[in-house]
Amino acid sequence: MNLDLRDYAVRTDLAVESKEMAETVHGGPLPGVQEQVDEHDGIKITRLDVTDENASQQLGRMMGHYITLEVPGLRSQDTDLQEKVSAAFAQEFSAFLNKIGINNGAKVLIVGLGNWNVTPDALGPLVVENVLVTRHFFELARDQVAPGYREVSAIAPGVLGITGIESSEVVQGIVERTKPDLIIAIDALASRSLERVNTTIQIADIGIHPGSGIGNKRRGLTKEILGIPCIAIGVPTVCYASTIVNNVLDLMKTHFNDESSDGQGAETKQIMGLLHDLSEGERLGLVKEVLEPLGHDLIVTPKEIDEFIEDIANVIASGLNLSLHEAVTPDNVASYTH
Amino acid sequence: MNLDLRDYAVRTDLAVESKEMAETVHGGPLPGVQEQVDEHDGIKITRLDVTDENASQQLGRMMGHYITLEVPGLRSQDTDLQEKVSAAFAQEFSAFLNKIGINNGAKVLIVGLGNWNVTPDALGPLVVENVLVTRHFFELARDQVAPGYREVSAIAPGVLGITGIESSEVVQGIVERTKPDLIIAIDALASRSLERVNTTIQIADIGIHPGSGIGNKRRGLTKEILGIPCIAIGVPTVCYASTIVNNVLDLMKTHFNDESSDGQGAETKQIMGLLHDLSEGERLGLVKEVLEPLGHDLIVTPKEIDEFIEDIANVIASGLNLSLHEAVTPDNVASYTH
Amino acid sequence: MNLDLRDYAVRTDLAVESKEMAETVHGGPLPGVQEQVDEHDGIKITRLDVTDENASQQLGRMMGHYITLEVPGLRSQDTDLQEKVSAAFAQEFSAFLNKIGINNGAKVLIVGLGNWNVTPDALGPLVVENVLVTRHFFELARDQVAPGYREVSAIAPGVLGITGIESSEVVQGIVERTKPDLIIAIDALASRSLERVNTTIQIADIGIHPGSGIGNKRRGLTKEILGIPCIAIGVPTVCYASTIVNNVLDLMKTHFNDESSDGQGAETKQIMGLLHDLSEGERLGLVKEVLEPLGHDLIVTPKEIDEFIEDIANVIASGLNLSLHEAVTPDNVASYTH
Amino acid sequence: MNLDLRDYAVRTDLAVESKEMAETVHGGPLPGVQEQVDEHDGIKITRLDVTDENASQQLGRMMGHYITLEVPGLRSQDTDLQEKVSAAFAQEFSAFLNKIGINNGAKVLIVGLGNWNVTPDALGPLVVENVLVTRHFFELARDQVAPGYREVSAIAPGVLGITGIESSEVVQGIVERTKPDLIIAIDALASRSLERVNTTIQIADIGIHPGSGIGNKRRGLTKEILGIPCIAIGVPTVCYASTIVNNVLDLMKTHFNDESSDGQGAETKQIMGLLHDLSEGERLGLVKEVLEPLGHDLIVTPKEIDEFIEDIANVIASGLNLSLHEAVTPDNVASYTH
């Protein structure tokens, strides 16, 4: 993530968080943003369409379609829930492909962005290790491939510090040689709130843009650059210390406003009243003013990141395998991942 | 770390942080606490002696000797600095052994506490993998061991979830059979402030107590339990989200008090004035009241934890090798670690 | 494995291989050895009982009960077959516990011998990471543990070069403190023939003896030493280069004897005739005479060892979980391993 | 390695082994092959030039320049020796670049072939992780890069089973986009004799050809395909079981011929006489006839492969860093690898 270039007030890669903040500022639903929410089995699915330029600017998000799966239980290492999330992801992803006009025969290149040596940035490479690739069978003997499989390849292009080459250049080179019809790019993201870390999956048809994700990207992966559509799948795996603090201050406002005034000291009530009058930007400014000179505005991840990242990479890989190949079903999906 | 049993107001395993907080409450230096500070080459060394029961209670720390090395530059992966820190650690550690009366021939068992599958908790096991062990040579042919080596063994006893056995029981069993004269236990700790994470090493002659460190310990490793002295070496590798927030609020107080009032909005000044009147405990109480019901009070670690933990484990292992064996010198120390 | 101390003529840790060789020498079935063979689903199960001292000496094996599962298909990474082997292992293991008089309530300590940094020696530690441990729940609140679980703990004691302590000493210390009723020790073995590597599991009630396995053991894990029974589970993961050569020469004898003499050159026939007249020991002596001065008698493992060892560790861990806990069933066993 | 396509009689990727075998057949030095041998510090350096088509066919090797470093001591984990080998490698490699006309400013793409999940095939990816890459600094601000550095990038393209894309296609795509002047491809090889495994480094200006190395390559990396020179660096990390046996039979011939006939049984002498009359091909044919139907002709690697591969990858990465950048010197080279 190129920190200097990012809109400091935001520090989130999640459209649902941008929407929350924008609505707070705007004082209600934004025109040009359609939202639909489903909730079942502990999985909250939000489908957001950003349909005009004005809404895009207010959100600080590209125009496009966004699907978010929020599953607080994903942190509890419940294998049954993980299977349900894979299935829900697959269903949403298939519908998403339909909605944006990708047909069943489309050849897919899955791109796992990020640094495999940095656990919270290793999501993309881990997904690549676990998706079913088939392109080589099609290349060898297309007519002998069993029905129900689609042509899929996958690459983890690495990061600048390891390769000296921007991941977008690696991907462009491969796209030019192998001619896929669609890119699916997996990336680790930053979130505004700690509770969304490792519990949220975002799907969007906007590609990858410089300054998104937690890796070091100076060029993006977009239809403009690559000539083919690029769907981005992201999971927030980190937060800035400053956004944690800011988010807590925000929660404090709400929390103490909701309470009856009994049992609260006069000082607390006064603080909360004052916090109420500060804008999101002013508050974050205060926090940064304190943290930055001390070098304290670290990017952090939950202590259990090793397990979380493996679990969620497996959920996404299984979901992609289910969605991309008819021959992969809930009964046999486990044997396709490692 | 047994969270339920911990004193919530503290949430630090570092004596220097306890001292800071206690002095704020007390309004100045505590009787019964001697402090000596050295600073050179970017390394700040604080030697704290807690010499009476009263001071111990005010600090919430055992009576004993504490040495803290604070090295903000350790996060920058500077190999020259790492070598300097190893050397400084070795010098302090040797002096510490003298001070508490451990002689040169004392047989040492190094215990690496923590869970090797959880990166920020893997410090102890990583140190064990990198220290020079010699006990088997002494057992085989004591008179043929070259001079300059001490008898050292090492064990990573694992965590309850993997072994079903408390680490203290594993260590007790080994102590009874192998009869070392001294335990050196390495453990990952929690810190109150994010900037001390992965930049601070604490040495103390107090052993390991239930509720310290980030692992799951219900019994400790102490002279009372083991019959031999136990020196604890710890590095904070995690923080609670709530202590980050609390610490920032604290920094905000100081920060805005120090500033001239020019350029600050009236609201900000008022907030800061009010924060000033809250005690540490009241503030942390507020933060927890907000975070806990939401399941937000996660334990976090910097995103670069993989590299940090390897670097600092290597620093400690090299420092121990230098300190425990005369035959290990700055010129050959690198060839003893992996 | 202490190479210098091993009987060079044997170089196998498998009773079935010792039996094959002894029968060749003896010219038929050995008195004092009972054998029963079952074969189904690609799994060959051999149950050997060595019942008298004379047979023991001829085999070069301890008196006791040996079960061997041979599954050539285990190298093909077939998850269905792996599940079948786990189930077959569990069934044999349960019967074995009954046969040697271990009751259902017996408290078990699982010991994973070997070096986790050396892939073909990492079998034991990998099994330990994947077995279900329960002892800590019993210790905390014995009466609240759900029925169907047995008290199980597990430890990987490491190797001399890492700990400076013999694994038998670590285990003895833990046994004395935690008082299990039974040890189950997992160890990687050496085989005489390459095709048994990673395809064979041996269960025996004889414990672990110095010079068995591929690790560095100078003391064993036996009932005599520990005071409780010790069942050894082993998988050959390596061969000596010399035994591969020797084994091939042996196969050549059989192969060319079986063939009609048509199509064989006179020289070949002569060679084979001569090989026929050499004893096993003479042949191996020839091979060693060639290899040893050149430092060629390396211990080797198949190139795919990383995958093989993970798969077979998982098979054994699942089999132990099924066998030791009634509450673990084929339907839920997968959720107990990692 | 595409086993079906390989010349079965050879099964080596080392030119020095091909030469040995060809000379045995030919009965002396081959015309069209120049050889120069140096030996110092336990490092044997052989420089072979295959200068005409006839010699190329007799050797079964491409025309070109081959340098081989043989260092039996590399298996002993001696860090001093490793540094010497890095320095010798760097010196040879620099001279090699000169000899084949690569100038100092040439931009280099280092390609690490092989599968990072299969330890003996992970050499290339491990080297990529440890070489100094600089291309991104040149791209960002070419005029601000300190003198003494060359433009270097690096990629590990993965294997078909993970990506679905041939590594040569990945590399071609990257070459077309990033326009390097030279490819240096690192690959794990197969050797004919076990003692060369992990002790030998081969440098050749012939590129990578289908059927070389232990990975799965159907297309190569050659000047014809890529349009720029490709230097191959290889280390044998595996052997076929059949070549081990064959090699031992060969050694037996020599061994027993050298001995006085005293102390040898008549049978042994007769066997050896007969072996003498078999050609290399006949012998290997015998061995295969025995091993293949049994599925015994496994590819094997020494048990200590984990350590060996890390050590030798580090030697090569350090050697490349020394050779490619003037600013990297023996005094600072260690700080450039991980």
C-alpha cells in the first residue's frame, strides 16, 4: 500500500465501510448507491452498486458492483461454518459473473497478489496454492478434458522487493501470452475496524488500483490496462493503529449517547459531547498528530493471523473451485484443496 | 496469558511500563525502586531493582532485578544494529548472572515457552532452535569438551492445546532428571504501548508467573516450584486493542498539554482537559466498556511480525551464546546460530 | 540412528523384512513365529507374533507382537484410500490394545520422536501436532469431560542436537510427573527396500530401542525403563544406498531365475548364477566395500517426501484419534486434525 | 523431468558425467571437447567446452561452455567452506560472462525454476528469494541508483501443477515486457552418481531444455525461444534408484579390478569379470528390467536435503550477488541474503 498516496481520512479498502462513513457525513442514504442485504447462517451479504460518478466521488470508491460477506464467526475455526461460507461465496460469485456478463466458458487467470513471506499479506499466494488449475490439461489435449471443468490458470506474481518487477507487469506479460478472458485477483486489504479483519470477504468488478491492499502496488490491474475484465476479491487482514483508535472513539460516542446518563460521571458525559462535535476527519487528524511523530502508527493484525489466513484462503479457494467448475460440488470440493 | 485472571488495569508484562504508570499515580519516584539508565548506540538500558514489598505492590511486580533494553531501531532490520544489541545483551546478561550470584560453571537449561504455530508467540521456540546446546557432549565425555564451553540444554515444552500438559510440568520433569543449576526461560510478552512491541527485551530474575506472557500458563516457573533460580527473558510481541487506544488517549493528553493553545479548537482543548481528569483506570474502563461487548478487544501484533520475531530471536540466541560460553566471541557467534 | 552400532547386515526396522531375510537363510517358516495375513482394499495387513527367544534371535527382533500395514497406493495421494487406511489402522490398533491387555480407560502419552527440521525424520512431531489431546480438560474438570474421550497427552521431545537431552530422558521426566498408563511412540524408520518407504506402517509392543529409527537415540523407551508399556508405531521413510543396491541384486536373482533363459545373454545368466551363491551378508559386504570409502553410502528418501510425510502423519493421527476416543468417528475425524 | 522422453542410458544433467561415460565408450579423450581442471581449497573446477557437433552428439550434450564446481565438503555444513565456494563461484561466473560476451551493464533476469513445495526441487525459488534485486530502483529513479549495482530482477515461475502455465511461457511474457539482456536460470538437476548430489554446481551457456532438471518442463528457455542468451545454473539434488545401482555396479568393477586377487572368493572374481563385459547400457537395462515393473525406480534425495538445499541456494545467491554487482564484496555479501 502506498501510504503517502492514500486518502488518509479513509484507510479502508471496504466499500461497506466507505458507505457507512459517507452516509454519516451525508446524513442518510446516498443517491446513486443501491444496497441489498441478506443474512442467514451467521453470514451477512451486502450487495452494493455504485451507479453514478457523483456517488463514486462521495464514497471515494470506483463505480461498480460490490459484494461483501461478513461472517464474525470465521474467527472461531468452525469447519462447518467455513463450508457454509464457501458455498455462499460460490453462489454469490456465480451470480456476480452472470450479472457482469462473464459466460461459462470464459478462461480465467487467478492472480494471488501479496508477499508470501508476510503472513497477513500472504492471502493471494495461499489461494493460488489451493485453487484447481486446469489450463495445462486443455493445452495438452483439449478434447480429452472431462466435461464440467473450465480453463483456469493461476499465478502469484510476488512483490517488488522480491522480484524487482511490478506485479502488474508480470500479469500483463502472462495475459499477453496466455490470453485469458477474465482475471480474478485476490488481495489482502486494510480495514477501518478491527472486527472486520479476517471476517469479511469483498468481491468487486473494479480491478486492483494503486494504493489498495497492503502490498506495494504502483500500477493496477484493470480492464484499461489488461484489456479484459478484472474481478477483485479481498479480505481485510490488517488495520492502522490510528484507525483502531479513531474507530473506538466513534464507538464511544455512540455507546455513551445510547446510555441513560445514570452512572456516568459528569466528565465522561462532557467528553462524549465534545467528541460528538468533531468530524471523522478532525478526530483522525488528532490521533495522527499524536501517533505519527512517535512512529506509533503501525499496521497491525490479530495475533492469531497464521490460522485465520489459512482458513480464509481455503474458504475462498474452495468457493472459487465450486463456482468455476460444474464438476466440483460440495461433496468433492475438499479433495481439490491441499 | 490467562486473560480472565489478569489485572485489567495493567496489561503489560514490562516492569518499565509498570513503573511509568505507578509513578504517574504516585506523582514521582517510588521508594523501594532503584533505577539506573544507560544509553548508547541507539540502545537504552534500564536497570530496575524492586527492593521492598511495598514497592512491589505499588508496581504490581515481583521484588527482583529487571533489565530492559529498548532499541527502537530493531524494527528497521539493520544487521549491524542487531549485532550491537546481541553484544549489549550479552554484556548485561553476564553482569546480571554475576549480580544474582550464578557462577561460571552453572549448568543451564534454556526453556522456550510459547506456541510455535502462532508467530507472535513463537519467540521462545525460535530461540531454542538457535542456541548452542552442549549438554550431550558433557554427558558423553565430559573431559574431552574443549574449554570455554558451559553445559547447556534447551527445550520448547509446547502449549496446552498441543500437548495437554502444562509447560511447567514438562520443565519440572526435565529438571528432576537432568539437574541443571539455572533455568533461563524465554517468553513472548504483552506490552502497554505499541512502540515497545518487538523493540524491547526484558531480563528479570523473577521466573515465569501464571498470567504473564501471551501463552496459556496456569502454573509458573519459579525457584519455589523448581528448586533452582529461573531468569525470565521476554520480548513484547503483542498489544491489546484497548491498551493501544488507552495509550493513545494518554499520549493525546501529554501532546496537547505541551502545545501552545494556539491553533487548537476550543473543543479539542476541552476534551483534553477532561481526559486529564480521568485516571488511567477510568479511561481503560471506558475503552473496555465499548470494545468488549463487540468482541473488539483483540490482541494485535505488527503486520511485519514474521521478520521481527526471527530477527529478535536471533539477537537473543546470539546474546545467550556469547554470554554463556567464553569460547563464543563476536567473531564466531554467527556460525553458532542457524 | 547410531549407524556405528547397527547390525550392518540388517539395516531394516521392519519385522516383515527381517522375517523375509531370516526365512531365506533358514529355508522356510521359522518356528516360534506366527503369521497371519489379511488383504483388502489395497491394504495388506500382516500380524506377526515372535513368541520365543530362539525365533527372536534368528530374526534379530525382540519377542512381541507386530502388525504391518502395507499400502503401495499411499504414494498416489488418493484421499479416499487414506481414509480407508486410517480406518483399518484404527481397527487394528484397537484390537492390538485389547490383545496386549490395555483397557479403555488407560491414560495415554503419545511421543513423537525425531527431528522436525529433517523432513523424513519429522513423522513423529507431525503426528503429535495432529492428534487430539485431552489431558488438560481432565485435569481442569474431570467430571465435565463429555463421555467418549480418553485422557491423552502428546510430546515431541526433539533430538540431541537441538536439546542436548536424550529424548528418553525428556519422556521419563514427563512420565514421572504425569503418570500415564501407556506410551505410544511414533518414529520414522529405515527400510531395506525402497518400495516399502512411505507405504508401510508397523505397530509393535516392543517399545523403542537404541539404534532403531532414523534419529539419534542412545537410550530407548521400553517398559523396563519407563515402568509402563510402550507401543511403537513406525513408518520407513528412508533407505541406505547400500541396501537399495543389495535389494536390487536380490531382485535380479529372482527375476532372472524366473525367466526362461531365452533372450538372456550368457554373461547375464552367469552373473545371476553367481549372485545366487552369495549370501545376503556377502553381497551387502561387497556393496559396502565399494561405497563406504567413497562416502557414498548415503541415506536417501524419495524426492516427494514432503507430501508423503504429511499424508502418512495425517493417516496415523486420524487412526489414533479414531482408536483412542469412542466419540471420534469416521464422520467427524477430519475436524480433529489440522 | 519428462521421464518418458529422456535418454534412459544417461539420466544425468551433468556434462562432466556425460563426458566420463562417453570417454569410457570411446576409450579416451573425445575430439571436439576441451577440458581444463583446477583444484584448490577442496573445490574442483572443470571447464568443458563442447566445440563441434560430433562431440555434442557423442556426449548427448549441447555445444557450449560448461563449468562444474565439485565440492564434496559442501555436505558438512562448514560455513567457511561455503564462503569460499561462493567466492569461487563468483569468480568463475564473472569470467564466464566475459567469455561469452556479456557486458557489465547487461540487465539480468534471474529465473528460479522448480516447485517450492518439493524440497529437492526448490533450489531455484530459494535462490530467487535470496538474490539482490534492483530493477525497481532503476525504474523509479535510474540516475539516483548508487554506482556498482546492475539492473537485476528475479522470478520463480512455478510449475504446471500449481499454475497451469508452463514456466517458459511465464518467463517469455516477462521478458517481452521487461526487456532484460540476459536470463540466468537456476534449476535442480538429476545426477548419475549419488556423491555428486548437493555437492556440485554446473554453469552452462546452453539454456534450459525440455527433459532437463527434475521439474516438469515441456518447453525450454533458450536463446532461440527468448531472443536473449540464457545461462543455466544447476545443482544435482536427486538420483534415480536405477542409476545408483548401476553406478555401484560400475564402481564394483573398478574396485575389484584394482584389488589383488587375494582374499576374494572365486565367485566374486567371476561376477566382476562378467560385469566388466557388460556395457553401461546393458547394465542399466538389467537394472531397469528388475525395478520398473515393481514401481521401484523412485527418484531419491539424501535424507538431509532440507539443510543441503538451503546451504547451496545461499552459496549460489551470494555468488551471483558478488558477481553481478561490483558494490557487493566478500565483506558485505552476507547482509544481502536472508
